[in-house]
Amino acid sequence: MKRQRYYTYISERLETLANRIKTNGKLNVLDLNIHAESFFRDLLNIVLKFNLQSANTSTANTEAIDLIDEVNKLVVQVSSTATKQKIESTLKREKISAYAKLGYNIKFVFIADDAKNLRNITYNNSYNISFDPQQDIIDKVSILTTISQLSIGDYSLVYDLFVKEFGGAPSQVKITSNLATIVNLLAVEDLEEGTSTSVLDAFNIDGKIIFNELELIKETTINEYIPYYSKLDSIYKEFEREGRNKRISVLRKLTSLYEKELCKPELSNVEKFFNVVTNLEEYIVSSNNLDDIEEDVIEMCVKIITVDAFIRCKIFKNPEGYNYVAS
């Protein structure tokens, strides 16, 4: 899934940045901290919906405050040093009194070290500025946790920011696949016209569903996509008339994906079914011959292909006497 690919890339880059900052700090090379401040400003604006800008460009500029959001009344200190002393030395600065009177909230963003232990400490907050250690101490772990819960749209924005800042987006080697060809053709079919299940034995199919403990998705998935069997079957037959083995290669790919799920005995058959769907969709999307098709249409086509493979005895066990074409 895209989320998994995004998270892997983002977490690796964030960890690399943290380690580089810590190493440079030991050498007293602090240039990276300055650049990281701008990066975290943009990251927090996406992830937490802030309107942060550099305090150096604000009329409210103050020592020890790096970022300010005048809309949400928020000031932020970005630091590589995660200690109680660091927090309290900031809280006691006289300028913090002015922010406190204006109703500002202060947050601390630690860009190198884990700050988990700092959230359970009581601090000397001299001017009583709004500050809750549980909510207002942010580190790479809490940032990654928040990112992992974002909508896919915001997730993509975060991913794009990391790619622009760090480069080296993971390259995806795209190949031509018969599955993508099938999806291209299925996507332009009028699925409301001419659907038929007359050649299928519903009793036999129900038996296979029960045998494989897939009753939970019988009505919502399997029966929902069975009517498109004839559309897909006609596409397969057209290729066979032309002497091309697309149907064989497609069904073998489905079998291969299913075999991998057999190695996961802890999963239910329903989970295995949807894992096949997910992995098949990702394989198709990574093909260089896939047309520009809406994501929901691709998902629909993938489910049609998967249910068809289920009917054709290519995935999941067959009860004794099962024959998908016997009507």
C-alpha cells in the first residue's frame, strides 16, 4: 500500500536527520540545525495544521523562540537538546511573560532525541504560559505517530515534502503486466449491460464459500462481483482466440499471491482474501502499461478478477465435487 511505502521512506529520512544532527552537535557544527528548523516548520504546518513562520521574520521575535503562529497563538522552540533544563531555561525568559499575557501556548520540538521521559515531569513555569508537557513536547516518535494516522491526502503532502527536502524517492521499477491489460479492458466495459451468471452453479459456489469460511463477505464482495464473471470471461476468450495466454498468466499470478497468504496461519480466510486483493492492486498499479484509471475503478476491477479466480478454483480450497461451470 502507498501508506506503507510512504511511512518507510519518511521514517528512514527522519531517523537519518536525527542522527546527523546529533553527530554534528558533538562536533559543534550547527548549520544543519538552522536548516532543520525551516523543515520542521513546514512539516508541522502540514501534520498539525499550524500556520508557523520563522520568529526571526516576525515583529514578535524573541530569543529561544524559533517559530510563531500568530493565528493560533502558538510559539515553538526547535531544539536538538531534550532536557528538563532546556525547557525550564526557556520558560523563565522574561519575553515568555508577554506571550503568556497574550494567551499564547508554547511547544517544544526536539528533533534529535526521544523526549518521552520529559512528558511526565513537573516544570517551573514562571509566567504560567499555556504548556502541557503531554501535548506540547514533540519528538520524532510523536511526529511519526501523528503522520501514520493522517488521511492519505495529507500523507501524500508529507511524503512530497520529504522528497523535495531530502530527494532520493524510492524508485519503482515498472514492468508491463497482463493484469494491467485486463484491467484496462475491463475498466471500459459497460458493466451494467449483459452481465450473466447463467453458466454458474450458485449452489456449488455457496458450498465453496462455506467450506472456506468466507460467509462474512459473501453478500458484500463475492456475490456483488459474481455477475461480472461473463464480462471478464469474454475478455479472456478473446485473448485465447488470438493465441495469447493472458488468462493463464493472470490466474497463475493470483495463485501465486494466494500461496503467500497460506504461509500466514494466524490470519482468517477473509483477511487472506483481502490481502490478495490489496497485493494484486499494488502489482497492477506498479505496471507501466496501466491506463489513467480512477483508483476506485481499479479496485473494482481487481475485485472482479479476484472473485473470478475464486470461482475458477485458482484460489482457496475446493470442497469435494466442486465444479464452477456446472449449472
